[in-house]
Amino acid sequence: SPDQPMTTQEVVEWTKKLNYGTWRYQKSWNPMHIVDAEGCYFTDANGKRYLDFSAQLMCSNLGHKNAAVIKAIADQAQKLAYIMPSYATDARVELSRLLLEVLPEGITKFFFTTSGTEANEAAFKIARMYTGKTKIIARYRSYHGSTMASIAATGDPRRWAMEPGGKGQGFLFAPEVNCYKCPIKHTYPECGIACADYLEHMIENESDVAAVIVEPVVGTNGVLVPPKEYFPKLREICDRRGVLLIADEVMSGWGRTGEWFAVDHWGVKPDILVTAKGITSAYVPLGLCATTGKIAEYFEDHFFAHGHTYEAHPITLAPAVAAIREMQRLNLINRAKEVGAYLGEKLKALKPKHPSIGEVRGLGMFWAIELVRDQEKKTPFNTKQDKVDGKATVVDQVAAEMLKRGVSIQAWISHFVIAPPLIIEKAEIDTAVDALDQALAIADKAL
Ligand code: PLP
């Protein structure tokens, strides 16, 4: 009866019957029933606790049940839950002024959305309106979101289902920076950053290029950290060729890499910075498309043709202020650097023990372990096609084994993305790395 609480079996069955499970064949969806979360842990309906080694979708940076963020949500709901975005609110001004403190210098005008993908849509439209040009160059190993333009800019195979008919116009792909497996078969540093030269070659040979969009440290597609020369070179190319540089910091922002934003590692200032996830530590859905003052000036006397009902929604903004202040109070940027270095050392120590590990790479609290069938040839266990065909990949099998051992980890095609809440303790890292050490036996056996 409706008065009786549902059993876990009922919750799972109703969920599967009435909802879509994303990025999968529906029949393969068997969701766990989660009832609670605190700090770096979440708890299922049987009372089993899981240590979250990937901060959910690399977004719960502050961990769960942060009292200050929860209070900010409740207070804002009491005070002013919603007002349309054409009005001024305290919450929007407070957050915007705080953003000026933490974003790269020169990024001074803000448009708030409720997701990363919408923030990228805004970036593409702003770039096109501002430049009067159309084409956007992205890179193959990338994810920029699921809505029509963002998926068209996504290099990874999540784009394939939308091709060719549904693919947005004007999106092109350059090779990614991946010094472990260079897509254009060069070797760093002798290459002189040939992947950036290739990108310039594309701009030179295409007409009508408005912008280049990059994840400064690639996230889901394997925590690819560019060599130090890449970003200064890309900035110089974009300046010389009159093309905007969009930094998609949806995942890499908010301390994840040990700086407020990944571009801060190279002192490079993008024209547009897009972010979401960690801006509220995922307590409420908020995305941000932030531009330079120069771009903002253009719209003083040109029509800004964009907006949403839920743009700058007060309940999304007030907790962002609280979340950023908590990051400052807890000194989480430095913590991500220091505890992240410990995490990196622990993960690197796994490599000599496991023939299935190809590379351990990352920075801050942002790491990937890429698995291979053959360390010499760097042959992956699974292909992108396996992923879109819904096959159980080796990394998925290892992740399932870790879950049995009480640790949650994100896996994608042939690597894990390890990005715990920035509050994680060293002892918790030890526990999670031990579970990974044990679970990797599955991959070692599959060689
Ligand atoms: N951009 C990057 C780099 C991402 O990692 C993601 C999500 O994982 C997105 C954009 C899309 O953000 P959202 O899922 O909030 O739409």
C-alpha cells in the first residue's frame, strides 16, 4: 500500500521500469538503492558503506553532509527560492564577487546555468555571436556534455549515436594531447608540441573558426595532463589566429588538480571558462559560463540571445557561495596538492606489481590508471566500440570487484578515473588503494 515503505527490491524495480538508465543498454541497468551519504562515504539500503574514490561523478569535492552548504540551501529556500533571472538578487552578486577572487584574472562576466552541458552551449553561442564565425575545434579524447551542441563537440564515442544526422554543424576535432599514446605518433619533448601545430594547421586550412574548446586536464577520457609548453603555445596560436580559447573546467576546476582551476598551472587565461560540478560540490545543480570583460563589452550594444527559466536560480547560487567559502576555510586547494601527491605515490607504487597497468598519471587529487593487455605495445583490453556495444569491459569488472570490497571507482573504456572528495584522509586512501590492489588481480589474469 502507499503507506507502507517500499522494499529495496521495489525501489529498484520501479526505478528500472519508470526511468532511463543513462549511457547504457536498459536491460543491463541494475542500480543500487542508496539511502545515505556522509563525508567520503555513501550507504546502501542494506547498511553497507562505500568509500567514494571518484567523488560520485568527480563532483562531490567537499564530501557529503557539509553543514554550511546545507544551511545555505535551507536559508535561501526560506528567503527567496525563485525569482526570474531579469531581477537582481543578493545571492547572484555575492557569488559573482566571490568568483572574481578565484577565477583566472580577466574573467569578469558570468552566466549561470544548471549544468555543465548548458554552460558549454552558452559558450558556443557566445563565441559564435561575438566572432561572427561558426566552427568550433574540439579534440578527440574529450567530453563536453550531452545536449546537442555539446555532444557534437564531444570527441569520445558518446557522440557516435547522434551521427551523422543529429550532429550539430561546425564541430571539428583535433588530436588530443596524450604523451603516453600520441595520436600523431610523436615523442615528447622532441615533438615540439606537434599536436598544437596540428591544431594550428586545422585553423589555417578551415575558414570560419570561432573557437577552440579544450579540457585543460582531460577528465573522463583519462586524466590527460598536457606538457607545460602546450597551453602557452595554444594561447599564442589562438591569439595570432584570432580564435577564442574556451577552457572546459567542468571537471578540472575547483581544486581538483591542486589549483583553483587547471589553467592556473600554466598561467594561461582563456577567453571563456566553463565550469559546473565542484562549484557547489554537487549539492545543487549549477553551471557557469564566464567570459572576459572584452567579450562582455561587445554585448553592451549587441543582443545577448540566450537565457533559461532556471538561469541564476537563487537556490543554486547561495550554496555555491557556501561551498567556495568552505573550500577556502578548509584550505582544500593546498590539501588537494599535498594529499593528492600522497595519492599519486600510492597509485604509482601499484604499477610494478601489476602487469595489466600501462600508465598511472595525474596531478592534484585527479588520477587515472590505464590498463593494457601488453605493457610494451600498450594494447588496450577493450575498444570504444565495446563500450557502445554495452560489453562488460575489464575495467568495469575490476570496478565491480572493488564495489564488493566497499570502494566505488569510475571506469571508462580502459582506465579508471580516481578523483576522491578533496577532504579524503590518507588512511582512507590506503584502504581504497588496497582494494584496487586486490581487485586488479582480475585484469592481471585477463592478460
Ligand atoms: N564538460 C566536462 C569536462 C565534463 O566532465 C562534463 C561532465 O562530466 C560536462 C562537460 C557536462 O556536464 P553536465 O553533466 O553537468 O552537463
